[in-house]
Amino acid sequence: MPELLESVFLDFSIRKLRQLTEQVEVCLGKMNDQQIWARGSEDANSVGNLVLHLCGNVRQWITGGVGGRPNTRDRDAEFSARGGASAVELRTRLRAVVEEAVGVLTETPPSRLTERVVIQRFDLTVLEAIYHVVEHFALHAGQIMFAAKLSAGDLGFHRHLGAAASAPDRTP
């Protein structure tokens, strides 16, 4: 039986969130706490702020908005933090939130993708909410990767592109 497009979307969303989480974890592992909490200016966000923001966004939109689980979020605190969490703590928080969201997505029947939900006063479908989270996560993960590259150099994410053609395919 051919796989439903809806199932492909849910499975890919899960894989992409996990892949991006692993990449952010690598970045955090290559930076010290001072680098993680450094801001280019008072108006800029640190890597630590971005990780807290990803945790809040994923929890609010997927766990709460799609999964219907209780959610309290202090979005302003995500950006006002100036430290307080180490690289290990940030990795642990991010991994836990993403795995909680993966649980929600795993339990989400494909038939729910067209169901309407309201999140942050936005009226959208479950599919749109999931797409928003994956896109939003990727944008901030890119910022984190850029910051990590500035301090640590090559992160090694694309070494496989120089490998032999017989290397296994990877999720894009």
C-alpha cells in the first residue's frame, strides 16, 4: 500500500526536527558558556537565547497547539536571559522538548492535518503549524550554526559530500 502524503509529511517533520536538534547540540558542544551567551549588541540574541526560544516555540506550537497539552510560555524571558544555563543544560532542555514534540507528532493521525487550531492568535491548520515550527527551527538553527562556525570553525556537517558516491543517502 503506498504511503500517504500526510504520513510522509509527518515523518519528514520528525526527522528534520531531530536532525536540526543534533546539529544545534554539536554547535553547543563546540562553544563555551561565554560564547553561548555572547551578544553582538544589546539588540541581538545570543545562542543561548535562541535555544530557549526554540524550546518555547516548539512546546507552544506542537506540544500545546497541536497536542492540546497544557503549555505556559514566557516568550519575553527567552530573549531577556543573559545566562544561567550551561551548554549541557541547554542541550538537555532542547532534546527533551523536541522529543516531547516528536511524541505528539507520532500520535497525530494524518487526518488531523487539515484541522484548524489557534496558536498565538493565528488561525491555521495543524499542517501549517507543524510546517511553521520546522521552518522556524531551521532558521534559528542556521543562526546558531553561523555563530558556532565563527567561534569553532568547520562544524563537520557536510563532510559526507566529499565521501565516495557509494555513501548512504542522508536526509537533506
